[in-house]
Amino acid sequence: MDTLNTAGMIFLSIIFESAPFILMGAFFSSLVLVFIPKDFFKKPLPANPLLSIPLALGLSAIFPVCECAIIPVIRGLVRKGMPLCAGAVFLAAAPVLNPIVLASTFYAFRFDLQVVALRFGMAAVVAMMVGFAVYLFLESGSRNKTDRKLPMSFEKEPANRFLDAASWKKIFDHTIDEFFTVGKYFIIGAGIASLFQVLVSQQAVFNLAESVYISPMVMMLMAYILSLCSTADAFVAASFAGTFPTMSVVAFLVLGPMLDIKNTAMLLGYFPARFVAVFMASVILGVYGSVVLMQYISG
């Protein structure tokens, strides 16, 4: 009984701390999807695909859009001519490099700037790697071969009328829908994290955590399975900070928003399988290689 009570307290603390950030992220995501036209992303990008990669990284940092909401938006932009490598950078970077995630990570780790810097620095590097991998392995002619229809309602052109009541109704409807959609995944993740803290043998975990090569794999696998929203995943990650090394926790924080179960299903529905394979492989290898390299350098 004491074990369950402890798990319940951990679970509730994670939920109450993270809920405002989930709601905030859902709201700003809805603002972007309703008021920002699709060609807003396309116009600033140069025609040269390689030159579009760093600019796509910079643009992705200012839009608080989660990993699920960004997929149909980028699919529409790619169909309109955005370089596929730039779209891949948006898909990888936008869920991590935005102000809401920055604030939630800073707060969840009790204002630890090291974790914040590592998360955002590594995410930027991995997103660039993903963009270059997509450019190298996918021919430009293959980027528009899919003609599947997007079922998402927010794939329609935004009304772009700030004072229009219908636009704000769409915003609030989408905010509520996204809050409860990502909320159920987050509740599952928070529950697993809280039970993990009290039920799993600490000695077994410490044995895994001691390995420079295995520990990041464990945390990356957990990030993929838990499928947490990037606006609040830092609160779950912080609960593992006392058990796993910092770089393994950073691996959790970087991979989760880029790749998880729910957005893998969406990617397969919206993009060609070859693109999804290159995207997934480059994200996994990029995150794992970066973490192992950083741990090796730091000794």
C-alpha cells in the first residue's frame, strides 16, 4: 500500500506540474495552424535544398507546434514545393526548439541550464543531420510522389482573420481536442514513470545506467514507447534524473519529440515509406551517436 501511495504522489506531482505547459502548447499550436498561411514557411527558403536546411532550423525554433500537429502542415508544404530536406528539419526540430518546450524544460529541471543547453544544442545538431541525410539519400524527384489525402481538419487553408469569431472557435476547438489527445498519452507516460520509480529494482537500473552504450538505448526506447508531448516530457524525464546519467536523460528529451509511436504512424500515413525509413534511421543514429560521443568526450 505504501508503494502505491508513493507512486500516486509521484504521478500527481508530474501531472499537476505539466498540465499548464500542455495546455499552453496546445493553444499556441492552434494559433499557428489557424493564422499562419502555408506559404509563410516556403517563401523565406532558398531554392537550393542544402541552403534551406539551416534556415529551416532557424524558422522551426520560433513556432510552438507539437510533433503531431507539425506533420500535416509540413506534408502540405512539401507538396507545394518545399525541399524535402527542409521539411525533415522542421519535423525534427520544431517540436523541440520552441519557447514552450524551453520554458517547460527549464522549470522541470529546477532551472538547470546544463540540461536545457544540452537538449536544445543536441536537438539542433541532430535536426541538421536529419536534413542532410534526407538530402543525400532521397532523390528530389521522389518528394511529391504521394497523393494521399490528409484527413486532418487543420490541413485546410487558415482563415487568417484575427477578429473572425469562426477562426477563434477553430482555435479553441483544436486546443481542447489536442489537450485531451496528448493528455491521455501523457497520463500513461506519467503513470509508467511513477511506477518505474517505486517498483523497478534500483540495483538493476543502476547496472543499466552504468553502461555508456546501454543506458542511452534504454532511455531512447522509453521515449519512443511513452510517446509524450514535447511540451511536458521534461517532467517525466526529470523523474529519471536521479537514476540515469544526464546524457541518457538528454537522449530521452531529444528523441521523444522527434520520434515516437504515434508520430511514426502519422508519418507512414502522410509520407512515402522510403522517406520515413531515412528519417527514423537518421534520428535514431544521430541521437545515439551524439550522446555516446558527448559521454566519451566528457570522460
